[in-house]
Amino acid sequence: MRVTVNTFVSLDGVMQGPGSPEEDTSGGFDRGGWMVPVAGEAFGAVVDAWFQRTTELLFGRVTYEIMAGFWPQVTDPADPVAGKLNGLPKHVVSTTLTTPVWDNTAGIIADDVAASVRALKERPGEELQVHGSWQLIQTLHNESLVDEYRVIEFPVVVGKGKRLFHDGAAPSGFEVVDTQVLDGGAVYRVLRPAPFGSGTYAVEDGREVTVEP
């Protein structure tokens, strides 16, 4: 399986609490819900498409518990997100969680996260998807375990909070696989890690030009 990170960020890179004020208040964060005013219909279509590719899911403990408190209550069989989140195998990285609280939780990873994720990548399937899970993303990024980042950037500056690439993140270039401007002004990018100093950028005619290190 490929590891994909699927997330929402502000212009200043914050990914904490995008959906509601109560979503993630850790660290005294009080600016949750920042994406809601600019999340249009195209945003929903992009997210639905993510879940069509999911084989298994990987979460950090905080995101796992937030989602476990909401998604099992969504029982509409036609909901493309709820069906995947509730029905597919889930893995959670935690040293404190001992009893799964969400149906179809396949395992708890308590140590050697990198080795455990490498083993999961060897399993058959399309994607091992990561949603939210800020601290886990830092580990996966620094261990070069992420195959693709799917990032929706919203036109808002939050000012504080957990950032997708925090101080001390391993340097990386990126190949830009796709870029779309969504209704409401959000920008969707699909990025694949590349050697530091390389990547792609769009020139005036819209073509993506590869920059060699």
C-alpha cells in the first residue's frame, strides 16, 4: 500500500481544528472552525474522491478519538466517507490507548512506528490513508514514509496551532502532481516527495516545469 497524507491547512500551514471550535483545543487552541466559511461544493467532491482509494486507515490517538466520537453516529449507507471510515481496517499509533473504541480497529501501534508502518505498506491494497494526526505526520515525513500529500489550502491565516510541516521537519522537495483552485478560493495540491532542491513550478502558460537540484 501507498501511504497518503490527506489534510486541510491554512495559508500559514496550520492544520489544527479546521472543522469546528471544539474539534481540537489541545495547547489552548481557540481558533477552530477556520475552514468552514470557505469550504464549497468542490471541496466535498475532492474529499469524497480521497476515500474512494482507501484500503486501510492510520491515525494518531487524538485524531482517532475525535473521529471515533463522531463518525460511528453517521449511519447513512450512501455516505461515502462514513462508510469507509467505519467499515475499513484502522490502525492507531498510541502508547496510552489500550482498548479500541471504534469498530474495525485492526491494531494499536505502541512502539517503533516507522517499522510498523513499513510493514503495513507491504500489505496488499491501494492506500493506507492518514487524516489529521499532526504528530504522526511529523514522524512519517521525517522517516520518508509518505508517498503522497494531498493538501487543501484555505485562504485564511490562523496565526497559531499545529502546522503540517513544523520546525525541524526534514527538508524535502516535491513533485507537483495536480493543482486545482476550488470554489471559495481554496487551492488543492497533490504533492509527491522528491530530493531536496528539486520540485516543480508552474510557468506563465500553466505548464509544470521540473527544477533539477
